[in-house]
Amino acid sequence: MKISRWFFALFAFLPIARADLTVVQSIESSAGTNTITLKIKGERVRIDMSPKSSMIVDAKSGEVITLMPQQKAVMRLSPEKVKNLANKARLVLKDTDTSLEIATPKPTGRKEKIHGYETEEYVAETPKYRASYWVAKSYPNYQAILGQLKLLQNNVFVTVRKPLPEYYDFPGLPIRTKIKLQGQEEATTTITSTSQAPILDSEFAVPADYSEIKLPDLDVQPKPSPSPLAPADQANRQ
């Protein structure tokens, strides 16, 4: 799903001790179903998107690392480059989706059982955007899980959080989210499992046998508008 501000706001963390967290999600769209695994440890997140690609994001330093296991290669984005790429993308897309930031989910009264949990629907909607969250109020330890997932709202994730939903202060865990942007297809994200078992530090390290590849400089700039002709040029055209 394309969201030019892919997640919208930076929320406060809940004042609770945080264990490590692993979340497995399925994402369904017209292109098929993909599985994404999130591993959160402190302020580091590993996002396994496919056997071909993983990302490691350090929310504290701002560095983004892309691992390519099949090529045994790694690509690093410095905090400065992450920020520059995000700013350039906004310029090219002429980001006007600020209305997405003020959409607050509200309960609809609809209920559905998902993966054995009774859920209630909350909907956030603007003229350009509609998100439906199915919230499981009985999900074990949901407050701690939500507190950790909100790390994904840190601005450093702006270039990598495209497939992931927003996490609000729900009275439960939103285990299914359906998002539809104006003019685009709907995408459904479902949490299939969570675990707060310890995660090894090695999950956030680059393997020693990986070779580093350089990201080429991307000159991403909006096309300039044609400048008006100077008076002399106008006279020559006549």
C-alpha cells in the first residue's frame, strides 16, 4: 500500500518495562499474500520481508541496513541519507496527505472473531483514506505489545514502514487492519502471532561474510516548471 507518510505521528511510549518482541504479520492485496516478521529489541527493529531481503533499523542512531542473504550483501543508509531520501520522496510525490494525520479511529459497534479472539472494529476515515482496525481487547499483554510497536512510528522508519499499519492507543491489540487510500487498492494486514521471548543480538548484526555495496546517488528532484520568457525572448518569438 502506498502511503507517502507511511505512518503518521510519533506517540508516547507506555511507562512499562519492555521485553523483546517478535510479531508475524500477513499482508494481503491483489498481488497476493506476503509475510512480514518484525523483531524488536530495545530501539532496534529487524524487518524480514522475504527470504531475499531484510532491514535492520536503529531508531536511536537513525541508520538503516538492508541485508540481501542470497547475494550475501549489505547496503547501509546513514541517518543523513535516510533523511534526504525521505525529503526527496516527499518533494516528488508532492505530499499533500496531511489529512491522514488527524484521522482518529472510532468504534463502529461491529464485532468479528479473528484467530479465536473476539474483536471490535474501529475506523479512521478522511476523504482520502479509510482504515479499519479490528481490536482484540482480550489479547494477552496487549499494552506492552502496543508500546513496543509504537517504536515503528519514529520518523526514522519513514522510508521502510510502507507495508505496515499505524498503532494507536487502542483498548486492545489491532490484529487485523484494512487500509484503503483514494485511487488505490485495499491492503489487509493481520497479526498471526506474537512472542516476547528474548531475541539474540546477532539478529541485528551484519554477518561477517557479507560484502558491502554502495547505494548510488539518487538525484530525485521534482521537474521544474517552465520559466516564463524574458521580454526580449518574447519579442524574438513574434
